[in-house]
Amino acid sequence: MELEAQNKVLQYSQASAERASERFEALFASVPLSLMVLDEHDMVVQANAMAHRSFQPTERDRPLTALMPFVSAHDAERVRLAFAEARQQGQALATEVVFAQGEQVRITGDLHIAFITLGHEGETPQHQYLCAVIDQGPLLAERSALQERNEQLRASEKRLEAVINSALDAIVCVDQHQRITVFNPTAAVLFQCSASDALGSRLERFLPDAAQALGFGQLTTQAVLGEMTARTAAGKELSVEVSVSFEHHADGLSTTVFARDLTSRKRAEAQRTELEAQLRESHKMQAVGTMAGGIAHDFNNILGAILGNVELAMADCTPESGAMVSLREIQKAGRRARDLVRQILTFSRNEPPRLNAVDLAEALHDTERLLRVTMPPTVALQIHIAPHLPTVLADATQVEQALLNLCTNAIHAIGTAKGTVRVDALPLRPDTALCDRLGLPAGDYVAISVHDNGPGMDAATLQRVFEPFFTTKPVGQGTGLGLAVVHGVMRTHAGAVDVHSTPGQGSCFTLYFPAQAEGAAAPTATEPAPAVTAPLAPPAQQHVMYVDDDQALVFLVERLLRRRGYRTSGYTDPMAALQALRAAPQDVHLLVTDYNMPGYSGVELLQAVREVRPDLPVALASGYVTAEIEQAALAAGARALIHKPNDVQELCDTVDRLIHAAE
């Protein structure tokens, strides 16, 4: 009975062992891991299907008889140490071991090793290793992708940081509590505050109005707030253009504020507006100058006829007659009209003046002597001249005319009240802003300022102050050409005139003359023709031909020259005069022709005369003699230039001189 009981126990144990062995075999075969049992010599005692599929995917591949041949050379030593550790410790782990099956198939996995001992009591024990290979390829690929993504994110963050730090606009980021989290270098410069000081501050510290607009974040992702007033850390206000961008996160709303400084733009716009005004003024000046040149031609002819006939009438009257008094008054008025026309031409002409080295200190003293004779006793004149004032290349007469006009205007501005006119002259080098505003090239200048403490001018008057014929004086007390002449003089001298005035605080006009470089030679002025002090007796029956499109002038000159003993023939048509000359070329001894005639200029007539009679003396008359006109006339062979309107004596002297020179 005892034996039967023991047999039953043994049978039960055997059945349990067999069932356990079956369960192990089923688990060993179906577990989704590569499982292998190795002996002490690395021989594969048993391997499941997963191991065979992983290490021997096809029949042509290396058979799974040993594990170490599959281990890469780089990991072989580490795997051997893991087996030794498992023998001592019972288990070991070698991570990310590369198993190679041929040249193309690679398995990267963690190798788990468990050391087991088999055998019954009294038998020699068998030592084996239970190995499990967990494929880490998908995890490693995912980890590599995550690492690459993290690198990309870090690179993107660096690029974004570089963009923010190098942006020309101020960029400020704030959190949901409107606390500043990002403050780029441009913002630090714009708001004059370091980033360390700004971080953590509220946005209202720099943009009080923009903080109220952050409520738009619930409605849109971005908004343009337009021009706003910002404050620097020191409290200084400045204009900025603001736009915002909103981003929603799990922890709340973040806002990026972009602020652009408008100071430079506003300055540029103001400068552009000023330049546009100067351009319009320049165009207006050119238009008026062109008009003045056209008017002067006809007006000079009228004045020439008036003055010439007055002198003829005066020659026919006795000095004590009442008509002589009237004729003298007519002559005075005509000469004033002639001076007015010359002022118009001074304003309108564009040719460069005849430049000589001019001592402005001497010119100021000459102007002072002229002014003190006519100054009212209530006005004090003060002249302050810096020592060693540089000379300038200028036309002395025009310089004195400009100074006289400015000082006279200053005296008239003060009127009957007590006041002071102060004239300052000093050398200076204007800054870039002043040169740009006045259109002056950089360099050294002599500045002459004329100050008065009169009533000053408002902005509307300042805009028109250099406009020809514009005046604030009562009718009959001013022509409005004084400052226009000053403007023309400074333009022809490559200088500029500037004006500052405030109502109730007087006015200040400043002339900027380019200073002459030390050692520079002044251009040599053309010596004028020697004046004839006494009229020369005309040879008997010398024939003078006079050509002008104005009938009154032709009639005047004919009468004038006949009185002096000349035979005279006058023509208003240059072609008729040329035809008469061709008919009798040797009968004419002098030709005087107007320069500007409709359809045919005096130079063209002169060239045609040269073909008929090359030795015939020719004089050209014009009321607008420019350097170009003079050069063209002399090049064509003219013997003299006569300025209109001229005195009778001047015309007669020129005719006498040319007639006697031709003898």
C-alpha cells in the first residue's frame, strides 16, 4: 500500500512536470520575442520560431546554430562580458547590440541573458543560457527621429532668436498677464532700456495705449494698431507704428508687439515737404524770370524811346523854359523805370556774374556809409565783422545791392518805432542739415546776417517773402523786388539766403557766400572798353544803318544821328536792311542792330552781313546781355555791345568810336 501511494505521488508529479513542460514549450514557441537556449560553448540548443525568422529569414541565410557569429565585431567583447556576468550573477543585460545577418540585414536589440543549471542529484549538472533578444529598431528609429526633430526645433529657435535680435523693428513679447518676456536689442535702443531691466515689466510702461488693445486677442490672431505714442524708460515720448500678433497656448494667451520708430520717417517727410516747397518756389522763380526777360525786351525799347526823345526835346528847349522842368521830371521817372527793369533782370538772369576777389568787410563799410545818410534817427545800425574775414569771389556791385536791400527792408520793417538793425559777418562751415536744406555744397562760407527787432513775419508771409512783386508795404511804397533781387544775387554766386522770423520778435536774413580758398587766384575781369570823354566829330556823310523791330526806336535813332551829321537809314525788318546792303554794300559805314528780333536775331544778321561786306563794323544792342550773348556776338565779329535802354550820349559815343576806328 505504501508503494502504491508513492507511485501515485510520482505519477502526479510526472504529470505535473509534463504539463509544465508543455506550457513552457508553448510559451517558448509563441512568445513574440527571439528566445534561444545556449550551452556553455555558444551552441544553440533550442530557438523559437521568432528567433529563426529574425536570424535566418531565408534558407540561404546563415543557420542559427550559434549566437556569437551574428554579433557585430563592435559589440562582441561587450556580449562576452555579459555572458560572464550572467554566469556569476545569474543574469545580465547588453543593450543595443547589433546582430548582423549578411551585409544588409541588421537587428539592433537588447540581449537579456539568464544562467540556468540542469540535471538530477547524482548527475553531472548542465549549464545553459536562456537568451532573449528584444528588437529595439522601431524604438531607436523613433528616438532618432525625435532627436532630429529636437535638433530642428533648437535650430529653429536659434534662427528665430537671431531674427528677433537683428530685426529693425522693436519686438516685445508679453504673457497673459501683460508681463514682458522678450525684449529685443532694437526695443532696448528705441525705449532706452536694457533687456534685463525691461523683462518682467508690464507693457504699459512703454506702450500705454497698446496695452488696452490686447483684448483683441479673443477676436483675431493679428491686428494693426497704427501710430501710437510710446515712452522711453526716461519718460520721453516718441511716435511709433504698432502691430500685434496673438498666439493661444494651453497655459494662456501670449502676444507679440511690433513697434517701428517713426521719427526718421517724420523727419524725412518734413524734409521732403520742405524740398517740395523749395522746388515749387524755384519753378515759380524761373517762370517769373522768363516772363521778366520777355517783358524787359519790349519795355526797354519803350524806355529807350522815351529817354531818347526827352533828351532831344531838352536839346530844343532853353534851360529857363517851363517845359525843361517837365522834361527833367520825365527823364527822372524814365531812369527810375530803367533801374527797375535792371532789378528785374538781375533777379531773372541765370548767367554767372563776373567774379573778383571781394573784401566783404569793405563792402559792408561802403553799405554802411550809404545807409547812414538816409537812416531815420530812431533806428540804430550796428556792424559786427569778425577779424580776418576771408575774401569771396563775387560781383562787388551785386553784393552791395543785396546788402543794401536787406538793410533797407530791415529799416522799413522797424518803421517809426525805435529799433536796432544789427549786421554780423563771420566765417563758418554749415552743418549737413543746413546744407541739405539750402542746397549748399559742403565747405567754408562767409555768413552775413541782418537782424532787426521789428514786428517779424508770420508763416504765410515767410513762404512768399522771396516772391517777385510780393510786398507787405502800402501801395506806392514798394515794388516787391528787393528780396527777389537778393535771392537772384545769391543764386548766381553759388550761395544761398536763409530767413528766420517770428511775429513780435523781429526777422533775421542770412547770406551765405562761398569763401575763397587761400592762395586761389581770382578770375581776371574783362576790361571794359575805354569811355570816350568827348564826342568825336563825325566824318561828312558817313552812313549808319540802324535795325530794330521797334518803330519808335528806329525813328528816335534816325533823328538823333542826323543831328550829329550822319546819314541814317532805319529798318524794322532785318531782311529789308540786308537787301538794301546788298544793293549798295560800300555805301554803309556802320551797322547797329538789335539782338532780339522776331524770326531773325542780330547774330544771324551779322553773319549774313559778313558774307556781303566782311569789313563792315557792326554793333549789337540788347537789354538783356548775358555771357552767352556776349560770347556769341564777339565770336560772330561784333565790334561793340550796347545795353538798352541807354542814354543818348552813350549811343552816340559808341557810334562815333566805331566810325572813327573804321577810318
